[in-house]
Amino acid sequence: MKIPLIRIDGQDPTTLSLINKRVIPVLHSGHFILGENVHALEKEIAAKVDARYAVAVASGSDALYLSLLALGIGPGDEVITTPFTFFATAGSIARAGATPVFVDIDPQTFNLDPGRIEKSVTRKTKAILPVHLFGLACDMNAIRRIARKRGLCVVEDAAQSFGATYEGRMTGSLGDAGCYSFYPTKNLGGAGDGGMVVTSSKRIAAKIRFLRDHGQTKKYHHEWVGLNSRLDELQAAVLRVKLGFIDKWNRQRRFHAAEYSKNFAALAIQTPVEVVGRSHAFHLYSILTPRRDELAASLAKNGIGAGIYYPLPLHLQPCFKKLRYKLGDFPVAERAGRQILSLPIYANLTAEERAQVIARVKNYFKKF
Ligand SMILES: *Cc1c(COP(=O)(O)O)cnc(C)c1O
């Protein structure tokens, strides 16, 4: 039995037939970009996450980049973020012309450690960019408290946490702007690239609407230099169907995670924490073990996919050499890079497959 790390083929027949019903009319309509499906998806997502506005863009990376631009962040500005995330988080800050300033993570949640943020605030700091990594919300009260005190914006990277909550509110709706990715492997994944910014600021929403379409405020009148970052109708049609299932799918992910953690309790591994008041969306189920590489090899031998998110923290990436960080600067993130391993988790993981993963992990640790 082969159990892949991620399964995005073989959608269940109900979802597929609903998607078919929505997609075919788009092909007939001849309206392919920023049409009725995109507008409806924006309304539906804004309602779902309880934000006033939602603006669809071409990717999660662009959602971050455009949010920073809309907040007026650019050259000479600093943005505080985590070194332990997908590259796009810091990449978007650099693309905006600003400087990413990294702060180490919490060893249990793998999210920005709020206790370390304030020391890194300078006169140039304009924003904090927390990432709800693997689907677990950051300590947003602490982050917002610092932001308020120091006059900073908060842009949430909620690419991995669609549907995750913090004190009853949806991640993405807790800062000045929140960014989702619809990359196919994400919890709410399309059939291609896509992204969305949500905000309760009319000004930020309007600015991103212009910027995503070359900064034109009316036809052939360009108030700013924007870019082409539009969402297409086919993606929106697919996503509208999937949005209807996201809560169920996230519940299924949470159930699998609880079963894993229960069964791994006696093993010498660190399992994902659940924090009171935060509902984890389990985009990934990631464990920590010093025997990571050997465990991964043993699982691979038995047909079980496992992945490393992320092996090299962003402060050590070659493209950020000029920021002059070095090995040892963020020991918690660096250790996570060496020890983290993600196991198969998706809504349609079967009980049998889950049992197989558990058995193989337990079997590997038996000899210690
Ligand atoms: C996937 C991801 C992004 C980027 O999203 P894309 O849609 O792939 O551009 C940004 N941040 C994090 C944390 C992600 O996981």
C-alpha cells in the first residue's frame, strides 16, 4: 500500500460532479477573468471569514506582496517575520523593496515567538508579518498588542490556515490584511494558482483592486504601476464548490491529527501542540525528532510519503546573504529545520492508511 504525503488527485465524486457543473458554463460563457465567479467567491470568502472585503489575486505570494504595497511599505522599511516558513513570506517583503527582519520561533508552535518581537522593532519597522504555520494560529493578541503599542501594521500570512480559528475568529481576519493561497495542495486548493486578500479597510481593498489590474482606476488611466495579478473564472468556480466543504475537510484533518498524536504519545517525538482557543487546520502534521532522516528513509522504504517543511530557514537562504544573518542566529528555527518531518494528512486519508502510518512510525521507534 502506497500512502502519498499529499493527495490532491482523486477528488471524491460528489465534489467532482459539482465542479463539472460549475466549470462547463464558464467555458461556454467566454468570460474568463474577474467575472461573476470571482466576484461571488470574493463575497463568499469575506462572509465566511467575517472580513468586510476580499480581493482575489493570482497567488498567495501576490496576496502578500500587494498587501504590503497597499499599506505603503517599500524601500527603507523593515517588516518583522519568521525565518521558518515557505519562502514567499519573506520573498514578498523583499519584492516590495523592504527588508525582512527575522525573529526566532516558539519551539512548540513553530510560529513567531511574540516575546522576541519587540527587541527587533526599529525606527524603520512598518509591519509584523506572522505566519499561521501548518494551520495553527499565532499568538495574535500578543502580536497585535505590540503592533498597537509601536504603531505597526499586521499582515497575516494565512496561506496554510484557511478555516483555522483564533478565539472564535478566522485566521486572516485578525490583522490589517490577511492573505490566503489557493495553491492546489493548500487546505482550500484550486486547480491551479490563486490567492485572496481579506481586509476590513475599504482603502486597502480598493488599492489592491487597482494594483492587481496594472493600477488602473479607470480604463487606460493608470494611477499607479501595478501588475497583472488577476484570478480567473475557472479557478473561482472550482474554489466556490470547495469552499462548501472546507469545514468538513478541516474537521477530518483534525481527527486524523488527534489519532496520530494519541498513538505517538509514548514515543520520543514532539507532536503538534493544540492551543486552547485556537482551532488547528492541520495543513500539515509535523513532528520533531533528532532521528528525522532515518525515520523518513524507513517510511519511504515502506511506501509512506513524508516531507520536510522547511529544511533551510530563510535567514540562511543564499538570496538573503546581504542581510548578513548567520548559522546560530535563530537556533529554534534551525533545529526545526534539522528535525521536522511531516506525515500524510488530508481529508480523504482512510482509517486503514492512517493505521498503517502509525504502525510504521511505531515500528521504527521500537528499537530505541
Ligand atoms: C503557499 C504559501 C505561500 C504562497 O502561496 P502561493 O499561492 O504558492 O503563491 C505563502 N506563504 C506560505 C506560508 C505558504 O505556505
